[in-house]
Amino acid sequence: MLQIKRGEVPLDKIIEDVEKEISGLKELYDNSNLPEEVDPLFVKELLLNIRKYKEPIKTIGVSSELTEEEKNSEWYSILRSQICTKNTK
């Protein structure tokens, strides 16, 4: 970034790099298995459950960083079941 700011990178190189990044993003978007729309009811229920248990949520979805106690907690169990249920529909 500093090289660009100082004018050390030619504009053509910047444009080429950005076009490659855009192309890569388009490919990721086209191959994504994410739903087109968010289910508002799922989000509402998820937020209500998170607020209900009020336990600190460090890394949802990165179970290797959670302690065994956190993995066995009620909020984590509910959250994982909602996410897994949603992903199988």
C-alpha cells in the first residue's frame, strides 16, 4: 500500500491486480453454497438464544478454539443444533 501511495507501482499493475481479485471473488460467489436470502426467523431465534444464555461467545464455528467446558455448554449445544439444522434444509 505504501508503494502505491508513493507512486512506485504502475497504474497498469494496480488495475491488473484488482481485476484478478474481482475475478476470484466472482468465482467464489458463483460457486458458493450459501443461500440467496437470509431466513429472518432463523436469525431472530439465534439472537434470542444467544441473548438468553449471555455467555461469552468467542469463536462460533471454530470449535478447536473452544474449551471442553464451552463445547459442552447448553448455549453451544443449542447454537450448533440450530446451525446444523439450518444447513441441512
